Amino acid sequence: MDLHCEIVTPLQVIYDEPVGMVQVPGEKGSFTVLKGHAPVVSVLSEGTIRVIGKSGHEKLFKCKSGVVECKNNKMVILIHE
């Protein structure tokens, strides 16, 4: 099973695809999530979310604050843009 990433704002889902890697601005520092990552829940700080899709294409999303949960290769990121 691939790592699946969903990025949600208060208004809409802005990203919902399988990915190769996601890097997020955690409250205590940036961290990267790959397939098979241990379960994690973290508060996000202001910064940039970097997503590398399955094709290798990079997408960047601005984040003012938010929360991320990753469990069983499913990553849900709730952000304020």
C-alpha cells in the first residue's frame, strides 16, 4: 500500500493523492514522512508543506498553522493557509 496524503483547509480538500514523500513544518522542527512511517500526530507551525508525488513531481503548500496525523500509510493534514 502506498502512502496517501490528504491536505484539507477549512474551505476545501486541496490535495488528495498517493505520494512518495511529505515534509511538514512540525512545531518542534520540520520532519519527513515516507511509506511505512510510525503513527504520528503533530501540531504544525507556519511554513511550507512539501509533497513529492508518485511521479516525482513536487508540490508546495503554504501553512500558517495546522495538525497532521499519519497512521497506516494514510496522512491527513488540516491547515490554515
